[in-house]
Amino acid sequence: MLICKHADNAIRWKDGERLDRLFEQRCDQLHASGNARPEAVVTDDAVFTFRELDDRANQVARFLIEQGLKSGDRIGLMFDRTVDSYVALLAVLKINAAYVPLDADFPTERIGFILKDAEVKAIVSLSVFRPKLADFPVRSIFLDAVAREINYKEKVRLADHEKSPVVDQVCYIIYTSGTTGTPKGVAIEHPSICNFVKIAAEVYGIREGDRAYQGMTIAFEEADAENLPFDDNSFDTVVSTFGVMFTPNQDRAAAELMRVCRPKGQIGLANWTPEGFIGQVFKTLGKYLPPPAGTRSPALWGTPARLTEMFDAGARSIQAESRLFNFRYRSPTHFLEVFKTFYGPVLKAFAALEPAKQEELHDDLHALIVRMNRSGDATMVVPSEYLEVVIIKR
């Protein structure tokens, strides 16, 4: 969530923009300015210019079309080399398909779930991952193995008649653990990512000629929030967005956040408030499925008083500001369908109730949405208050 208090928050995306076209426009701008060979990717082994990256992606895109891949397809990507991943990513977008990132370090079961859930049609990768992908019932295309065929493809950009028309706006699908523990796919659409790219450049102050290091990796480790498997003072910054607030033992979880944060480090939290929309969802769920004895409402993490109770003893300062997140869905019914499927508290509540009570709960949640809806039409736009919290450890 990127927030800048003093920035112009107007939408930067223009109708029809797609991420691959933004990249192509940038290539054209650099060429028109006379800077025809700016570096796009620099690795230990090679340097690729924007033009070279564009040319290679066009070749790979034509190869993918020959393999029967088309607009709307979901295509998995598994790479360990930066240049290849960018080429494949751009190639997938150029044929109006969407990519699904796959980490080779993911457990086999997680990869299998993602491939099935996202309905992945093919995986683009390198031969080094052939053993990892051999057991999945999805076709794999190894770019290094077909490099000679790709080399003979035209480098010019694809004409409209070469690719199938756009069928949706999905750019990529990223999987998170989700509140149920089951990986949850989040579809990021081209308007959103194009808007973010433009805003991020402004907020972060990125300028032509700047270099961004991309050598770090992201590691996922399943752990108990009330007993974190990390040494004391391990991290400069500890962050939880609508996560730690769901722990049964709130005080123990708060103590763990403080323990693994180094002195003078920061703890950043985003917590739903009791009065906000999600807080009211919790209250509604509680009418049908009271929490276990001795447990406190997760929404208490969204109150300054409770934050002070949990963190004041070890904190130099606690700052909490009220923010709003707008839930935007096609309709209230669409929201309920999604949350009954993927959002742990709602999913579990419905699963625990008899059919008649499920219907009553559905009606109550629907009425809550209608009451708080600000869309003015049949769609859903419901603001939900949360606290943005920054704690500085002593």
C-alpha cells in the first residue's frame, strides 16, 4: 500500500494502457531522444538495452503464439536469471496473456495448487528446472532449449493480426498464503499496475539513468506469530498488515513483534478498527459464532488504547493514524462470494453454521454492505477504516 500525504492522488492510468505497451512507449521515447542504447538490465554476464529486451521479447512472443498460446491464457514463469524472466514476462504480456510467477523454492504441493487454481496453460522456464517441473500435468517450454528456433523469429513488434484480441485486463496473478492458510490468487489488472508504476516513479523519485538493485530474494517461512522462530533483535523493521491481529493471544503476539525487532527499530501495523466496515463484519459474525472464551476481538488491535496496553512498555513512541481502504466489487453479492471462499473469518463462520443460519448470516452481511455502500449504483464501494500504526522500539 503506497501512501504519500503530499502527493497528487489522481489516477495516472490512461484508458487502454497495458504494462507491455508502457514498456514499448519508453523504448520509443528513448530512441526518439537519440538515446538508443540505454541499459535496461545489467547482470554479471551481460548488459541488455531497452531495444534488445524489446526485440527478444517480440521473438519469444511469436514463438509462444506458435505453441498455441493466446490472449487470456495464464502462463507460469519460473526463472533464476533476471534477463530471461523479463523477456518471458514481456513476451507473455505482448500476446495479451497473463503471467503467474512460480518460485522454484515453493513446495511441490504449493506449485501444484497454483497451477490448478490459476488454470495455467503452460510454464515458461529454463532447462535447469526440468526435474522440478517434470511431474506436473502442464506443458513446459524451456527457452534455452528452443533458443535456436526463437533466434529465427522476427524482432519487430507484433501486429494486431498476429495475436488474438484482448479478452481481459489481467496482467499477472500473484499467490499469497491467505487468511485460510491456503494459497490465494490475487489478479492484478493492467490499469492497477500501470497506475502504480507511474505513481511509484513520482513518489520514490526515480529518474532516467537511476539503477535499482534486484539481487535480493523473498523468503516465505511458515511460523507461529505467538512464537516466532527468529532470534532477538533480528530485524530493523517488522510489518504486519491485517495479519497478527487475528492471533488468539494478543499480548504474546505483540511481545514477539517487539522481541524480534532491534532497539530503535520500527514495527509497522495496519489493523481494522471496530467501527469500520470490517470491524462491523467481525461484530456480525460474532452474533452467529461467538469467539472462544477468553479470546479478544481482533478489531481491538485497531484501537489506540489496546495498542498502548500491548506496546507501551517497550516503545519509544506509538503513532496511529486513521485511514480508509475502499472495497470495490462488482456487487455486494460478488463481495460475499469472494469472502465466503477466501477470507478466513467469513469462510469459517459459514462452514460452522447450519444452512438456515448461513442464509440469515448472508442476509445480515448483505444488509451491512448495502447500508455502508457509497457507489450510487449496483456496484459496491465500501470504505473501511483501519489504523496505520508505526511503533519505534526503545
